[in-house]
Amino acid sequence: MKINWGTGIVIAFILFISFILYFVITITTQKKYAYDLVDEEYYKTELKYQDEIDKLKNTKKLSSEIILTKSATGIEIEFPAEINEETTGNIFFYRPSTKVLDFQIPLVIVDHKMSIKHEQLITGHWNITIDFKSNSTHFLYKKSITF
């Protein structure tokens, strides 16, 4: 049987549409392709955004920047001189690709430094947020790193 050009175009369209349908069904049904929303309560978070802006401004007023460096043992965070051991707060590690890997640890500053062991972190992209209070002033520091 001889196939003319019209039949060839119809066959090509059917194959293309079949591929697209297979791709869409595969992506929507397999759990490994599932991604979480950035925030479940987006609108509540948005209302608190002005507080976040104020905390970021306070952080910029510090005598020096917060320095976040990768080391052989993990991540080292160096705080300015006015941030002391009495500072309270949390460090939140957010993994954009999956919610399961997110975690939070309390802030423990010793000699203006804190270290996070590499066992707690999986290789990849992390958004780090340090929310802390020192001398009744609230601060917020955000940084994205690839570990």
C-alpha cells in the first residue's frame, strides 16, 4: 500500500498528539514529579510582609553584614559584634523543590558564630532565613545557597 502526503501528515499529527498525551499523563500521575506550593497560607503570609520589611531594614543597620560560608564541616554563620549569645531566634532551611526537606533549628551563637553540620543538609539549592531578636530589636536575614 502506498501512503500519500496527506496520510503522512495525519499519521504525524496522531503520533505527536499521542506523545503529548503520554507526557501529560505521566507528569500528572507520578509522585516523583509532584511539587509543593511555596506557602499553603499565601494570603496570611502576605499580610505579615510589612513586618518582614522592617526586620530586613534593621538587619541592614547592623555594623557589618551577616556572613554565611560553606566549609568542610557544613555552613558557618558569622554575626556582627552587636549580636551576642543572648540573641534568640530560629534558622529556617527551605528547600524549593520539596517541602519534606524543610527544617528549622534554634539559633545558638557562640563567639558571634554558629555552625550547621553538613549531615543536616542534602546537596542542592536551599533558601536560608535567619529570624532573630537582639536587645528587643527584631532582625531578618535571607540568603540562597547551593550546598
